[in-house]
Amino acid sequence: MSRSQAYRAPFAPGEENAVDAALCERLLSVALSKGGDYADLFFEYRAGGGFTFDEGILKAASRGVSMGVGVRVQRGDATGYAYTEDLTWDAMKRAAETAAQIATGSGGTEKIELRRRALPSRYELPVLSLDVPGLEKRALLERASAAALAFDPSIVKVEASFAEEVREVLVATSDGRMAHDVQPLLRFGVRALAERSGKRQEGSSGGGGRMTTAYFEGKSPEWHAEEAARQAVAMLDARDAPAGEMNVVLAPGDSGILLHEAVGHGLEADFNRKGTSNYSGQIGKDVASPLCTVVDDATLLQSRGTINVDDEGHEPERSTLIENGKLVGYMHDRLSARHYGLTPTGNGRRESFAAAPMPRMTNTILLAGPHDPEEIVRSVKRGVFAKKFGGGQVDISNGDFVFSLTESYLIEDGKLTAPLKGVNLIGNGPEVLRHVTMLGHDVATSDGIWTCGKDGQSVPVGVGCPTIKIDLITVGGTRIG
């Protein structure tokens, strides 16, 4: 297990103030003292920081540390939750007693016996980025800034950023699980602004994951800088986007964010348990084109959404959600799995010790199909090629969405022609999957940039897809036809 040289959780095994099984068993007994069905403890230590390089200087540098424990008690479908940043026995006991108030009886006397779980090793690292000297990370940002400015005379402003953290967790549950994990994370980004003849356009590029600064041996700061600058310069010549229903081709990789937002959230089991998802009650039914198989896969090595253990102590695997167009499963935490009489899928995630877990995606991917990507583009007489996505809005209850594109091109007679500006994709997630008519064999995953929000909580995620042809989707633009 990778551990930082400088930033270590005091409660972790082997540390001076290690929290052991005996202490957790005592605390869980307090949590169940009012008659709860189940309780868990979530200890978390998080150290992180970042650097921002702008206008030729390092404009910001930060470091921060947080630590605490959350105590959850469940009785039926009801949940009591309390947390504290004070890891003394008295403070943790008060938190356990507070969470226990969800029940009003008296607890049983059954002894809790914790068993430490052996976890997979999906992000074992020789050194964490937090332990790399700050001057080395500053140099990465300087290199990116210089490369972007040198790309083209129209580049007038560049901002480069580096964010990093290590999250160390210890989970103990009343049904006997105990697990410890160290989760590193880094993200690098470049934004470039191009200006010409009164026009301004912005481009961006970034990446990372649960990895070391060796990431830059594959994609250097210069690579990201030139990609951001290329996009900004290309968009200076963008024409107004057409509007109306037409064919759309999605590029592989980051286009999976449309799948994540418009389809993935609807497959999280809490929405289905409550009957608020468009997919509620649809297990076993056709919900997509037969070409489409969608998985949530926490096992990808060093990916941004990958985890060895979820925040309830379950080991996540690859879960198939849609198989050949048929809905076959949801993403579950403990509560939803109990409701459906299933085993949790390891998707119980939380932003921090101050929040209770809920079903969340990890790396959500539309798997490869049989078609050649160039063949897919050639098949379109007139349409839009969506290369990079910006923000979007989705209604979970019915799957309706609006997404903006930051880089897109007109397809004319099977070829990419003019860059487009002001493009929005408007549609319904389930309907879009039904209209997938071609699927490339070039499946790719996102390069470590996405963060997912749900009910006020944010967690790192990954997305992925191959080249996708959607035969009918509404393009919102400024030009008709």
C-alpha cells in the first residue's frame, strides 16, 4: 500500500495513535445501544493542495489537512449520522450516541468481531506526488505555460494548475468488516486564451488519476499545453452552429460524460429504490440499442474513479448495468442492496467523513462496438462531430439533458469540415441510447479530469466510450439548417 512520507493518518495501522479493532468494536457497540440494525465507522484523513501558474508567475500555492470520523446507524430505512473531528474516546462516543438516537429501544448483547480485509492493489505507487518537491511541480507548470504561448501568436493568456491529495480511510462495520486504504490523486490542467481580430476563444486540456508525477512521461506538460492552444486557435475560425435534429458523432473517451450524466445517475439504485428514476422497475427490459453495453468498473488501474474499497467497506468490482441494450442491474450501496435483496456492488461513496454514503459511480463506460471510427464519420452526410464537452444539466427523473460542447465540427459528406461554436446537445438519455446506430471499436477512458456532484457531495469519477453515432438528436445552435 502506497503511503506518503510526510502525510500519514494518525489512526492508521502502525501509527502512534492507531485505531485498532478493539476500539472500533467498543464504539460500534455504543452506536447500536439503542437498537439499531447496523452501524459503521468511517475514519478519514485527507491532505491536499495545489499550485496555480498564471501570467508568468506562481500565483497560488496551498496545503490543507482534515481529519475526522463519521458514525452511521441504520434502523430499517432510517439513518442516523454524526461526525466529529476530535478523535478522543469521549468525542467519538458522543458522536456514536448521537447517531444511535435514530433507534429508541435497547441494543442487543451480540459481540461484534471485526476482521481486517485484504484489499486489491489498484494504485500502488513508489512515491506520492505530495512528497515531490514543490519546485519540481512549479517547473511542470512553467513548461506548460511556455509551450502554450509558443504555439501560436494568437495565444495571449495561459493558466496552468496542479492539484493533488492523499485520502487515507479506515472503515469498520457492525457486520464484521474492517478495511484500510490509501487513495492518492492528482490532476494537471492547462487553459489557453486565443485572441484575433476582436474574437476570443478558450481551449483546455488536462489529465491525471491515482498516479505519480510519472504521468508526465506519457503526456508531458507541453502535450497538454499544445492541445489547449490548438483548441483555442481552431475555435477562432468557428462558425455558428446549425440547429435542428441531425446525426451526431461523439468522440471516444471524454464524451462518456454524456453517458455518465444522462444515463449513469439514473442507474444509481437510491433513485430507483425511491421510484424517481426513469429506469425504476425496468430491470430485464430493453432500454438501449442492442449495440450498447454499459459497465461501472472500479478496477481500472490508477484511473481517477478507481477504488480498492468503497466507503462502506465493500470491495467494488466491474458491474454490468446494461447488456446488449437490456437493463440488468443498478449500482448499489448497502441500503439499496438490502432493499432489493442483493449484495452491495461496492458503489457506496461519500465526499468526506462529514457525509453519509450513497450509491455513486466510479468509472462508467460504454463498451466497444464493431465499427471502424472512420467508417462512422463517413456514414454521416450532414451532422455534428462532438469532440469535447463542457457543462450540462440533467433531470434524473426522466433523463432529459442539455450539454454544451467546447469543441465540435460540422460533418459534411462524411468529412469533418468547419469548427462550430455555440453548440448544445438537447435530448433524453435513454432515448439517445436507443438511437445509437454505430459503435466504434476504439473505446477510451477519460484522462482523469471529472468530478461528479450529487446531493451536495462531490467525488472523483472516470468516464469512457468509443466513437458513437447517434442517428437523431437535437442540436441547439444559432443557425437554422
